[in-house]
Amino acid sequence: MNAVVERAETRKRVSNITPMQMLAIAVERGDDLERIKQLREIYKEWRADEAKSAYVEAFANFKRNMPDVVKDMLNKQYGSDYSSLANLVNTANKALGEYGLNARWDPRQTDIIAVTCIMTHIDGHSEQVTLQGPPDNSGQKNALQQIKSTLTYLEGATFQAITGVVARSASKDDDGNGAGKRPDVEAPEGYENWKADMVALADEGIAKLQEVWKASDNGFRRHVVKHDETWWNQAKSKANKVKAP
């Protein structure tokens, strides 16, 4: 009976040895080279599995404590707010670092621009997302500005895709009460008259509406984006339905 118990205990101890320990024992024992090579491959596979498990756990913890990224920029042309790349990345990185995660970019350029965002855990496992596009030749950009514009866009898009972090508008959703306007924020002087003019202008089509929007007071536009955007979205929707002459 004692021999049976001893063999069982031996098997239990062996089953609890990790591939790393097995490799160390084989090297110390002076096993043949082929045996050591086999154990090394087993160790590499085991280590990769362990690293992936650690990545999945860390990312799950990150998702349970997602950072709150608030849009910090105003698109003057379209009257919409958005997050700058610095705001998105810097806010998210503070939370990623707490879980041993780090994101970096690998840009490549041929006839198109490709950006890969690589998320790596401190234990070594990595995952990545790649997006690509042509240089942004809109507006009056020179050749370098076209490249920079596309890089910035692709860096933000891939970072958002790999992290799942999406910036939110600074304005609060009030379920339509007060047409989306926050009652605790005072509108700039002359705002209500300007707003009424813009609503009426929607009947002339989206081109005219955006033309006047771009020429409007920056304080009015910023107030719309941050505190009173429901009516503006409705005005744009109405203007878009107007057929061009």
C-alpha cells in the first residue's frame, strides 16, 4: 500500500511541474540535445498560451473600467464635435498602463498609407489592427500635410478599434427635453435670434446652411455643439431634404 501511495504522490508532483521547470531540469541533468529542443518548443507554446491568457484578463479588466473620453474639438465646417488624437490617446493610455497594456503604431507608406496599431501586454502577447488610405488631398494641403492628415486619421481609427474606446459628446442627453439644451448653461447674447435665423435658413438647402454656419460667430457654434445640438441636427436633416435648384 505504501508503494502505491508513493507512486501516486510522484505522479502528482510530476503533473504540477511547468514546462519551464521541465526544461530547467533537463538542462541541469544534461539530457541529450534533441530532448532539450523538444522541451524548449513545448515551453515556447506554453509561454505563449500563458501570455495570451494574461492579455485577455488584463484587457477584460480594462474594459470593466473604461476611461471617460470627452470630445474636445469643434469641426467648424460641419458643426460637430470630435476628440483630438492627443485627447483620445492620452486619456486611454492612463487606464491601459494600469493593466500592463501599451498601444503603439507601425506606419507604412507605398502608394497608399497603412497604419497598424499594436496592443501589447507586459507579458508579451500582442494583437493588432491595420487600416489604410490615400493621402488626404482635400482643401489646400501640401504633400506633407496630406500625409500627416491621413496618418492622424488612421492612428485615431486604429487606436479606437484596438481599444474599443469611443469619445462622448460633452453635452448630456436629456431625452429630448428642452430640445437638447442644458438649462444650467447660459447662451451667448444674441444666440436665440441667430438660432431662429438658422432654423429658417434650412429651407434653402444644406449648402446655404453650412455656408452661413461657417461664417457664424464661433461662440454660437461652440454653444450648439456643447449644449444645444438637437435643433442643429434637425435643421441639417431638413436642409438635406431640400433639392438643389
